[in-house]
Amino acid sequence: MRCRSCNKILTEYETSIRSIENEEYTDMCTSCISSLDGELNVIGNPTLKHENESISDALDDIYFDINFDNNH
């Protein structure tokens, strides 16, 4: 799968990123999501992130990892 914005091949982790508002997958890489300057609040599955993968510091304010408790 590729980023719909820049056409970069998405990692497993990036394919798990969804919008908080409508729960639709963003199909965007973390770089493109961070360039939106907070216009898109997203969640992702941290268990899919590999050790060599890092989340951009720019995502700190707009990125949330999914919580795997049963209170969803």
C-alpha cells in the first residue's frame, strides 16, 4: 500500500493509522500526516511498529496510539 499523498510505500504501522473522528484508515505516511499541522487526529497500532521505525516528533501533538483495553 502507498501513501495517498506522496506515494511512499507504507509500513505495517502506517497502514494501521486511522482517523479518530471517523475511524477510517488514512492511507498516509507519518511524514504526510505531520505536515497537516494538527488538522487530522489519528490513532495507530503500536504493536505493528518495528524497532527501527520512529514516529516523527512533529506527530507528538496529533498522534495517539491505540489503547487495547476493552472500554472502547
